[in-house]
Amino acid sequence: MGLAKQVKTEIIGKFRRDEKDTGSSEVQIAILSGRIQQLSKHFETHKKDNHSRRSLLMMVNQRRRLLDYLKSESFDDYKKTIEALGIRK
């Protein structure tokens, strides 16, 4: 289950660098964060859904790798992204 098209478009619009940007690190991190939040809500009612829990862990790991990459490439963009998403201190 992915994000609704409208929600995904809003996220891309908020985090993209230019008009044609849909795949930058910031956009990928934001989309993964949205999916992680959606799955976290899913687990409140479906506690024994271990198949989806594995997917959640894979998404969290992917987001962590993208954040590490962004931090090494552009620390300012990293700070802006984590503040906008509220995922770090």
C-alpha cells in the first residue's frame, strides 16, 4: 500500500529542488517518511501484521541510508530536511 497520488504530489512539491525534480534525496526521504508514518498508524490496529512490519523496517533502513548520503553531500540540505520532517533532534 503506497501513498495516495495527491499526497505524494504534495510531498514532491514541497521538497523538490526545481520544477522537474522528483527523485532527489530530499524527495525520496520525504516520501519514505510519509509511508513510514502511514504504516505506523496501520500497526496500531493490526499488531500481528509481521509481513508489513518487515517492509517498515526496510523503509526505515533505506531512509537512514539516504539521510547519511545527504549529510555527507550537503549538510545544510540535511538540516533543512530533518527539520521540515521532524525526524531528528
